[in-house]
Amino acid sequence: MPDHKSPDITPLIRIMARLRDPDEGCSWDIQQSFSTIAPYTIEEAYEVADAIEREDIEALRDELGDLLLQTVFHARIAEEAGHFAFQNVVEAICDKMVRRHPHVFGNDEESPGWEEIKAAERKAAPGKADDSALAGVANALPALLRAEKLQKRAARTGFDWPDSEGVIAKIDEELDEVRSARTDAEREEEIGDLLFAVTNLARHMKVDPEQALRRANRKFERRFRSMEDEAGEDFSALPLKAKEKLWQKAKMKEKSSP
């Protein structure tokens, strides 16, 4: 392997310790806890994904730094409470990566696969044992991503549609149930079932549902802005039929552009 110089993260750790100093630190940083900065951690992860999607390497460098800061922030809070320090985080992930890649770091050619190793880790984890195939799928994941992970776990046990046609039929069934719903609670439940089924279809067709929806969002935004530019300040006052014509024009403009 190439001999790369190990990066020194000590300055960042020291900066965070200073920011959290009760006497000389930043009042905002001092007040934070795991729960209050968790939303920022999630936001930074999405900003990393956005930079990758836009192929903006400079932004990716900055966003990765912001995400790393979140790790250091959580580790500092944990260290202050006597739980663990940043170094323990590094040691734990290094141990995990070596353990999960015995074919790279060991000599056992018949070593278990990634999922088998993860399942064994979950069973050995402290706390109440959870032997379900769905164990370890975090509740805090975005709903679309969690739905996909739950479906993949269930599929490993054989509980899955044999092909996408069965999923499409299920989507039709769920649409009928949405139409039949009468109360707000029923509509919420049936639309949830419909979204779950559509996520299942994406999985069967080997489409990343999150990425597909992000692209659909960008397409809608692009076309809507084109409509606004075409209509000018009078856009909101236009009747729906006129807006529909602008929408179709925006679509045709996209299709005709190289």
C-alpha cells in the first residue's frame, strides 16, 4: 500500500474543546447536546450527498469538513460526560472495518459475508437481544430510506414479490384503497401504504428511490422556474389552463435542448 502521511486531526479536536470550554468557550456551542446537534449532523450528511450529486469537488471538500466537525462535536460531548473520546471512535471503526473484511485483512477464504458479520455483531451487542431480520434498521432514518432497508431485510428471508409485476398490482390495489378512504386518518394510512409499495417497485427495478425523487424534484423546480420566467410577474394571476400551456412549453424546451 502507498505510504500516505497520516492527517493530523488534533487541531480540530482542540478547537472543539476550546469552543466547549465553560469559561472561555462559545455560549452556543457550550449549550449544545447530542439531541440538539443531531439535526445539524443529518443536514451536513445531506449536503455532502448534494455536492456529490452536483459533482462539485470544492463543495464536497468543504461539506466533508463540516460533517467531520459533527463527529468531533459529538465525541467531545461524550468525553465531557465520561463516556468515550474521539480516539475511541476511531479505534472502534478501525476494528469494525478489519472485522468485516476478513478476506482483505485475514487468511480465511471461506469467511462469512458482510451481512452475516453484521448480523452476528447485532446479536453480540449489549442490551436486549433482537433476533428479527429487521433488527438494526434505525428508526431515525428518513422514511423513504428506511422503507427500502426494511424491504431488503425482509426479502433476504424470502418474503418478497417474485417480480415487479406483483408490486405493480399492489400499487394499483393501494391506489384503489386511497380512493376509498373517507377520513383523514384513513387517507394518511393508505397513502403511506402507497408510498411503501412504490418504494418496493423502485427496489425491484434496481432504482434508488431517494435519488429518483431528488431528480424529480430538480426537474419540477427547473420547469416551474421556466414557467415563471416565461410569464413574468403575472404568473400567479394566470388561469390554470394558461399555466398548463406554460408547463408543456417548458417540457418541450427541455426535450429540444441538447
